[in-house]
Amino acid sequence: MQISFENRVAIVTGAGNGLGRSHALELARRGCKVVVNDLGGARDGEGASMSAADAVVAEIESLGGEAIASGANVTKMDEVQAMVDAAMNRWGRIDILVNNAGILRDKTFIKMELSDFATVVDVHLMGSVNCTKAVWPIMKEAGYGRIAMTTSSSGLYGNFGQSNYGAAKMGVLGLMNTLYLEGAKYDIRVNALAPVAATRMTEDLMPEQVLEVLTPESVTAGLVYLVSEDGPNRTILAAGAGGYAKAMILETQGIYLDDAEQTPENVAKNWDKITDPADAEEYTTGSSQSIKFLGKAAAAKGISLNR
């Protein structure tokens, strides 16, 4: 079945280049009206220009689609709200938000200025918070919304010299996990994309032959499904070079220690059992962990958890 976005409206941040541009163009090809947001700064976030966003709008219009450009800085809520207001004034709805805007300021943690740490977190995490906060009431009122966060393997698994970037990229997953719960009854679905692509963010990190395989379009195929009407919810989709996989945070079953046994020495003694991945589970609420541990304690002590 063909995925279509006829009569839908999307905001794509960081859409002037790379992945964001690819996302915006493909959504437009499938009938979506698009707000092309891009501050137009350099890779480290310095500077501003509307030229990149305007160019993508022109591409969309040449395809017969509808789009407007926005130079809103996602770290500034007043600018984000003005962007959302412009979309509502033009089309009267916002169905999709793709939080893609980002910058890099890589250095080892010991050499990194705290201002560079804070700026990267502000763009990636707070930028996603600001944009989501601005569209959330609209989606709640409509009883429909699709939001995509952009995470990274740097957050999921770590990457040398990217403590700021990695922290921000794990932060958006915490945001996703809670918004999934709060948005469920309004059919607001929140997912995350963990991309690997050849963009100006990665162009000097990989050999040319490798970059040729890592097309933004291959990542966009996954993104488009995430924000589609029948897309999933609370899913981390890793995508790159034609590969697609679900990333998950799992918790082992662990063990229970009686009161007298709850010592660091017994934790060390039972470390292999505590970390045994057999029967590890993916939880969808924080309370699931509490329920597991309370269940083990209740069983050991003969306590009923039923009121």
C-alpha cells in the first residue's frame, strides 16, 4: 500500500541540507505540505541564512508541492511559536513534526568548554522540546500527531569526542518515552530515528567510497514510515546504507537478595546472574521495573501485593 500524506502538514527542522532536506522533499513528493525550517548556520551552529531553506522550498514548488521557509532558531521558543503560527495561518493544521535540527562541536570531554556542551544539548534536546511543545496542543486538539526525534548511535552506544552530542541524543529518547505515554489517547505517536548518512555532519569522518553508500534517501525511507498514519509508536529505528533495525533498551531479570544479604560483596558475588541477558525484557514504562523488583521481594517474603 502506497504511503501518502495528502492533506497533511509537516514541520521539518534542519531541512536546508542533508537528512532534513531529504525528509522534506520526500514528504512533499507524497503530497505533504511542508514547513522547511533551517537557521542556515554552519555545522557548529554559527551564523544564519535563509538561502538553504528557500532553496528547498523552491525545489518542492518545482515538484508541484506547497512549502514555506522558516529561519526559526529552535532554541528560541518565541521563534518556534512564530513558525508554528505561520503554518497554522497558512494551512490550519500541523500533523507531523520531524525534529532534525542539529549541530556538532566535537572535542574530548577534558578539552571541551562547558559552553559548547550546553549549546549542543540546547539545540538537539531543548530544540526538540521547544518544537514539540509548540505543536503538542494542536495535535492533542486534532486527535492526531506524528513526531520523530532524531537520536544517534553516539547516544545509544557512545562515540569518542562526542560527550555533548551523545548526552543530547539520549535525552531525546527519554523525552520520547514519556511523550509516548502522554500522547497515546490522542493518537500522537512519537518515535526516534538513529541515522547514518553522508551529510555535512559526517563528510570528514568517513572515506569517500563509504559516504557514497550512505545516502540520505535511504534513511528518509525509514523516517517517512515512522511519521505515516500507520507508523509505529515508541520505536527507535536505526537506518543507514540500506540497513534498517530496531534499537532497544533491555533490562535483565536480575536477582533478589534477602535483607541480610543486601551487601556490595553479595552484589559482586552474584554479578554473572545479575547481568545474565537471558530473558531480558524491553519495558515501556518506568513502573515496570518497580513491579519486577517488588514482585521478587513479595515472593521471597510471602507478601501479597493485592489489596
